[in-house]
Amino acid sequence: MAGITFKHVVKTYDNGVTVIPDLNLEIKDKEFVVLVGPSGCGKSTTLRMIAGLESVSEGELYIGDRLVNNVAPKNRDIAMVFQNYALYPHMTVYKNMAFALEMRKTPKAEIDEKVREAARILELEPYLKRKPKELSGGQRQRVALGRAMVRNPEVFLLDEPLSNLDAKLRTGMRSQISSLHKKLQTTFVYVTHDQTEAMTMGDRICVMKDGVIQQFDTPQNLYNSPCNMFVAGFIGSPQMNFIDARVEQADGGYVLAFGETRVPVSADRIASYAGKEVILGVRPEDLHIEPEMVAAAGDAVIKASIDLDEMMGSEIYLYFQIDGKKMISRIPSKYAAKSGDTVTLAVDTDSIHIFDKETEKAI
Ligand SMILES: Nc1ncnc2c1ncn2[C@@H]1O[C@H](COP(=O)(O)OP(=O)(O)OP(=O)(O)O)[C@@H](O)[C@H]1O
Ligand SMILES: [Mg+2]
């Protein structure tokens, strides 16, 4: 059992480029942590440093209490599952899972017990005699997980393990990996650039950009209280709407003003920005079309001329523009608004986000 701690870790590749400038991160024992961020932000680099496949240029990396900067990968008690899981094609499923243990000269009976246990948990028992090419993508991915499991690692590292699978299989494997984590009670570090995967699987999510942690928090907190515009835009689908607004005084309080719209804000939150421009963030689900909400919203409404409607089943996505910028509203599909219509949408004033225009930090 082990947590993982990065203390001022720097990673500079041989070409002299520093991709991780100063990483401080504490992953708890048994936690499921997801590293998420755009391509090239340093997720795989971070994971590969934990695995020992990349060296740490500066700082300290601990697995449990042990400083591992100079510990060889095979002595770290970790197992890694990659996107391209590279099973041995000529070996059966059983042999694929047993192979690493055989190399370590583990007694045969013990190998058998571990392989069968992993096969039971991963529901691979019917396939043990098959070769990888006789399996579906999801089954192969489970064999790759099984190969990691039989080693009883203290830490599981997974780098985009589902990105080769089609959407439906991915959803199924997502919940299988989550339940595997619950069963095994070990630390999981999972890399993805898919925010849905991150939100559904992580106990905590570490959002990275350019090698720098933006926010490390629970899915709920990332969604409800993003610390800056990057996190706000990255978490949530469709993306949060960002609207330029002015902070104005009105009726003894404050409003965010744009066009005809006036969104009230509490004085303690915004008084220091009086007269300034800020960025208002509103999630698509916080723009409401229900007539009773529009009636109650006063001037906190947006008149939207719909450019495009997308029927998603239970809801409709409405696309419109404010000052030439694309906006989206998610409405229940029983309100049959469509492109060409002009609709009035109420801003849920309790759920708005406000950002400093210069620093892009949440206010
Ligand atoms: N061996 C290397 N030598 C030099 N630069 C590298 C090396 N490996 C990765 N990089 C660079 O380090 C940065 C981070 O790469 P990394 O693979 O960690 O990104 P990532 O977040 O995993 O991206 P993706 O989502 O595309 O997998 C990138 O700019 C990449 O080009
Ligand atoms: Mg990567």
C-alpha cells in the first residue's frame, strides 16, 4: 500500500526542454487519481516518472515513504498499463498473464492461483485458452489489466488505456476499472485527455496545463468551483459559456451587464471590481428556457436567436451568439425550440462563475 508524493519535481528532457517546471502533488494511498489535460501537457511524462521509465531531473519523488529517484522500475512495485497494450500474440490469455511471474520464477501453483483469481475478477475465465487475436478489443484490454494485476502491485499506472476502444466499450470498461479499483484497494493513477473519463472515474482529478497543475480536487469541486477559466472550460461538456461583462452598480447592489442583460451579484464578491470588465461564465445547463424561471429572472435573461439546434434525446442543445461569440444552452427536449427561433433564456444567478479578465482566475 502506498501513496505517491512529488516534491518540487522538475523534468527536463535531453533536448534541454523543461516540460515539468515544478510539480508538487500528493496522491493518497488507495486513491484513484486522474491526470487530465490537453495533449502535450505532461501527463505521460508524470506517469512515466512514477514508473521509473523517465528520470527525475530535480526534486524528490516518493512512493510510500521511499525516495525512488534512483530506484529501478522493476524494484518500484508498480504496474503500468498502456494505451497500446501489446499482448504477446503467440501466447494464450493464461500465458500472457502468467508470463511475468514465470520470469520471476514464482512457484507454479502460486502463478496458477493468481492468474485464475485475476481471470475471475475480470471475467476472463472462459477465454484463458484463447490467443489475443480471438478476443474483442475490450477483452484484450482486460487481459492487459490482468497482466498487471497478477503482480499485486502497490500502485497501478494507466496511460489512456481505453483510447483504442470504441465509445460503447469505453463506457463499459470505465465502470469495470472503477470497480476493479474498489476490489483491489490499491492506488491508481490514470491518465486521460477525456474529461468525461476523468469525471466519472477519479476520486480526485489533477488538471494540468503546460506541465503545471491548475487544480487538484474532487470532480464535484472542479465542476462547481473551477479555480480559473482553463479548468472551467476544460471540465464540463458542452463547454462553459464565457461572456464579456461590465460590473455596474444598481439599486444599491451590483450587476454584471452585457447587452440588455443584468445579472445580480453580491457586493462582497464583486465590489472591488466596480466599473471594470470581467468575464461571466455560465454553463449551458444554467441557461433555462422554462417560462416560470424566465418570469422570475427579471433582467437576468438573454434573448437568443438560435443558429442551430441539436436534438440529443432527453435534451436539446441550442447554439446562438453574443457579440459574435458562440454560446450553448441545454434545454429539456419537451421545449421544442429550433433554429430560426428567438427564445428568452434565464441565467441561473446562483450558478454563475466570474473571472478576472487579466489573470483569468475565479473571483
Ligand atoms: N523523450 C522526449 N524528449 C523530448 N521531449 C519529449 C519527450 N517525450 C515527451 N516530450 C515532450 O514533453 C511534453 C509532454 O509530453 P507528454 O507525453 O508527457 O504529454 P501528454 O500530456 O501525455 O500528451 P498526450 O495527451 O498527447 O499523450 C510534450 O511537449 C512532448 O513533446
Ligand atoms: Mg500521453
